[in-house]
Amino acid sequence: MIKSSLFLCLLSVLLVSCNKTFDKPQEMAEFIADPDNGYCYTKKAGGVDYTLQYRPTDLLVEQEIGQNPKPGTIEQTRKKYEKYLYFNLSMAMNKKELLNNLAADKERFGQMLSELSFGMDQKIHLYTATKDTIAMSDFSYPRMFGISDATTILVAYPRDEKYMNEKYMDFTIEDLGLYTGEIKFRIDMSKLRTEPQLRFK
Amino acid sequence: MYVDVNKLIEGYSRTKIAKAEYQKKTAVMKSNVDTLIANWQKELKNYEKERTSFSAGELKLKQELLGNKQQQITSYQEAVQKQMQEEDKKMTQTLINDINDYVKQYGKSKGYKIIFGASGGGNIMYGEESSDLTKDVLEGLNAEYDKK
């Protein structure tokens, strides 16, 4: 009796800690977008809707090599992407890009455009529970000229084993002049340690 | 269960740090304005002292110059005041965000179904002492912020 319950307990621990796998990238994207699964965080402040979504390595690999890659390319591409943690940060005001809401104010429009294009590494921070700041590796803001319903920025941080074992990390966005105050997302690192994977054919 | 939001803002470690930063910034801005005003007053005094020696043309030009300068200082003063108000707004909102986040996290971990925020506006007129979570929340909030 004790043995069987111990086995069941061990099995459940193993199942929980195992990486979830998907056949299709769309399925994985849907899984990632569900806040209940711990990879997507949302918050609303001062009329701005913030969404922070983790981008698993395999989703980026698939984006580059497709579903039926040549042999050897999967591991090679995985190695390239797994060095970093990628996050998509979306910010929307009235279901529109941030810049769309500032179109009437030339000065603020210019200020925000320059901030989004060149200054986000000074506005977004990632730090551990003991306030160790992790320097951002890079960010990319593709300007969509109003055709998107949110301003989305791809942010990359080095995947350092030193802090991958932390319980959580705080991802903060400074006030971008929209009176939202600083926005904080607490990232559950156990989810990132067991990030979902794709079964490539 | 409830928390006193004003007490939380007041007792939060980050408030003291943010306020000190804000005061430092505003002191610099204020001293810039004060210097501009002092220079202008000096020019005005000189003008009053020497006005009898000016020709009518010079007098008009000097008056226009002083008037323009005064206008510029007023606009600058207004801009600085606006910036100070904006900074204050941002700072307060950041503190409120932190408190909201922590209360949410605290409520979840302790299994509370609801935590009210009393802010002196009359939304909680009376609460038994045992229902007041302010002290416990404040300790946790500061412990998390001061963690190093």
C-alpha cells in the first residue's frame, strides 16, 4: 500500500515536472496564450492593457526552420535560441497601438516613438527576488503603423543557469508617460524550466 | 478583511525612497526657476536705476526685452510645475501598483476571498481589529521590497 502510493506520488511529480509536447505550433501558441498555464500574464493600468508572454525556444525554432526541417537543423537551431529567454510584451490603449493614441500630440508622439525604438532597454527590467538585475540582451520593436491592435516588443534576456533555478523573477516596465506607474509581472521560473516543446517531424 | 491603503503607502519602504528621489528632482527644477527669477529681478532693478539715462527708443526696447523674459520665465515655471505633477502622479501610481500586487498575492496565499481597501473615503466605516490586515501586509510588503 505504502509502496504503491509512493509510486503514484513519484509518477505525479514526474508528470508535473516533464515538459509538455505539442505536434503543431498553433496548439503550442494557444497553450502559451492561456494565462492559466503560467506563460502569459496580463494586467490593466491607467487604460493600458499589458500582456507579457513567454516565447518558448521551440516556437522560435519552428518559426525559422518550419515543421519539416532537414536532419540536424533542429538541434543546431535550438542551440542558437536556447541561449536566451524571449518575451513578447504587448501594450494596447483602447485596443490600439500606443502611438495611435498620441497622434494628436506631436511632441509626445515623437517622444514615445523614440523611446519604443531606442530606449526600451532602459525602461524594461528583469530582476531576481534578491534584486539582482539581469541585463537585457536585446529588444526589437517592429513599427506597425497602426495596423496592429497593440504595440508589441520582443525582448531577449540571457538564459543563465544561475537564476533559472530561482522561484520567481520580476519583469517590470517603467511608466512610459501614460500615468500607469511601474508595471510588474512576477514570472514563475518553474514554468520556464519546464517549457513546452514541439515534436518536429 | 481589510487593509488601510493610506497606512500602507505611508509605511512602505519604497515610498520613502521614491519621495526622496522626487524631492531631489523637484529641488533641482525649483532652483533653476529661482535662478532665472533672481536674474530677471536684477535686470529689472538695473533698468529702474538707469531708466532716466535711456532715450525713448532704448526705454521701449528694454521694456519689451524685460517683458519677454518675464513671459518666458512664467512659461518655464508652468512647464516645471506640470512636470513635477506628472512625476508625482507616476510615483504614486507605482506605489499603488506595488501594494495592489502584494495584497493580491497575500490574499491568494492566505486563502482570503476578499480584502477591502480602506482609504479614508468612508468605504469601510468600522472594522474589528482582527479584520485589519494592514500591519501584517505592510511587514510582508517591506520584507519583499527590502530583500537583498
